[in-house]
Amino acid sequence: MSVNFFEWLRDGVRQSVLLGVSDAIEEIGTPANSDELHPNVAALLKTEPTKSAKRVPASTAGRKRLGKTLKDMNPAKA
């Protein structure tokens, strides 16, 4: 008889999750057979994505550079 610890653990977790879901359904019951959404969920689905989500590339003209460039590290020989 070969016992794999991880298989045993996986089966235990699976069984616990299924029993937890079963207990939750018994406790709170099943949803009513209604096609109507909860008002909060409907409002959430109706919202449009914000326009601030689009990124506009920054101009490189006024950008400060961090650190040294290759020119700064190797000064031109006179």
C-alpha cells in the first residue's frame, strides 16, 4: 500500500471545501429563481470604465534622468 502525503492532503482539502459549501447552502439556502439582479450588482455592472485608466505617454523633453549616462562616465578625451 503506497500512501502519498500530498494526494492525501489534496483529498482532505477537497472534501473539506465540498462539505463547507454544502453546510453554507444548508445554512443560507439557495437563491430564489429570479432573473432580477440585486440593485447594487446592477449598479456595479452599469458603471463605465474611468477615462483615467488610459495612460498618455509623458513628454521626454522635461524629464529628469536618474543616474549617470555613458557620456558622464567616460568623459571626452581632450
